[in-house]
Amino acid sequence: MKYLSGYPEALLAQVRQLMEQGRLADVLAQRYPVAHAVRTDSALYDYVTGLKQDFMRKAAPLSRVNYDNKLHVVRHALGTHTSISRVQGGKLKAKREIRIASVFRDMPPEFLRMIVVHELAHLKEKDHDKAFYQLCAHMEPAYHQLEFDLRVYLCHLDAGGQPLWSAGPEAPAP
């Protein structure tokens, strides 16, 4: 339950109870029935830039967005955002990238949207502070619930549970 540290004990007890009863996977699968269809880096770039265009038009453009097999949920992060500055001639050029952990290829569209919103918010707000979470909630009103549900799913996987989704031809685009 390491992904749920900081949540109230009553909530943790509910999650523990569902895990002990073997019902946690069923609850998550019922709430989020299908995986998204954003399978390629190109499709992910289009998806992320679409959200960016909807909510953050004035933010600097993204030069790269991709799934990253090297991001491991247990050891690192679910996604990263980087800003690389270099001098080109007499000007300073910035290159912004977003990398999403490849585990998100096989998740529901709601979880993908939550992590993308999180990484986009970092373009404007660097720290995980009140302004950051307000921006996340502005872009995705259910952000906090989705983050909690994702953390619950990660607990399910950490406890040896099987993955619940896989993208196939029946998976709709987000």
C-alpha cells in the first residue's frame, strides 16, 4: 500500500478490505471497463498536444512526447517533463519533452488523461503545490479521484495482481 501513503486510514481500510476479499480488481474493472487506443508515440503526441491546445495555448510548444519503457513505476515516476536549454547562435533555445511510462499503454483513457494532465501542468507549475493541483483539476475535474484510483490499481499490481486492461481493436480512443 506504499502508493497510498498520506491518505486517511479509513480509506486505506476500505482498500485493504477489497484486496483481502479479492474484489479490488472487479471494482476497478467495472469503473474503468476498457483500455484506450493511444498506442503509438505519434498518437500520444497528438493526444497530448490536443489537450495542451485546449487548456494551455500560451505554454511553450512540446518538441517530443513519447511512451518510455525505461520509466519504471516502482523505481522512478509515472511520467516526466524536461526542459532542455541550449545556446544556438546568440539565442537560448528551449526544448520541452514529456515522457509517459509505457505501463500507460494498457490503461483506461481516464488514467492516461490524468497522467498527461499532470505532466502538462508541470509546464506551468514546477512544484506539487496548491496552484499545481488547481491547474490539474481545471484541466480534469475528476483529477483527484483518478489519481487515487490509479494509485489503488498500482497497489493491486504491486500485490501481484494481474493487469486489468489491454488495448485491442475494441478499445475506443479517449
